[in-house]
Amino acid sequence: MLLLGPDVLGVVQPETMGSALQILVGFAVAVILFEGGLNLNLRRIRREAGVIRQLLTVGVLVTAVGGAFAARLFMGWEWTHSILFGTLVIVTGPTVITPLLRRIKVVHRVESVLEAEGVLIDAVGVVIAVVALEVMIQPTGESLASGSLSILSTAWGRA
């Protein structure tokens, strides 16, 4: 699909697709996440829940902060842009992890943790990136409070 885009063959021009582009991208993401979810072994995930939880909390925080500092230090970006970058690099996703796990044989425990993190991190990353974008666009306490409530609701399974 990348080959068909404007940077390579130029067959598909995103600006001419209008709202259909959002629908197409949303559908593609849904299919990728659904397929990733089908591959998850729930019994193995329950056994590794503690490690997965740490990756989805501490790992997210370390990645976001590290990414923001790296963007600020190496790219010289403003803090708002650096923080947004840090939140965007949180997501690893099943499209990256699954092919790697097929080629590289790892212990089942590690495989379970990486598969679960790859699928579950997308939801966490999207919420955090949207909150960061909202704060960047409208830097008021109101947008930060609203975003924080959204994160907490998602964490407790209410969103």
C-alpha cells in the first residue's frame, strides 16, 4: 500500500480521498487490531499479567518521557512538540511485533508478553497521544483534566 502513495508511485493521492481516507484507515486499523487480538492466548496472558501491566504503565511512561527528551535534545523541538512525539512513539503495535515473533523463536513466556503488549499498547497510546494533542492545541487546565479523566476511565475499563 505504501508503494501506491504519493511518495513512491503516486497512484493514491490522500488529499483527493476526502473523508473516505479516515474511514479506510479506521477500517485497516480495526482489522489489524482484531487479527492481533485473535492471536492472543488468554491463559498465557493471565499468567504474565503483572509483567504486561508494568509494560503498559511504567514502560509507557519511560518511553514517552525518553522520546520527548530525545526529540528535544537531538531535534531541538519545542517541549510541546517533543512531548507529542514522545506519546506517539509509545505504540509498538501488532504489525511490528507479530512478524518479528514469527521469524525469531523466543520462549513462550516472552512471546506472550510481547504479543499482548503489542495489541494492548495501541489503545493506551492512542488515548495518551490524543490527550497530548488536545493539551498542545488548547493548553488549559480544562483540556488536561478532561484528558486525564479519559485516561483513568480507559484504565478502569469504562471508556
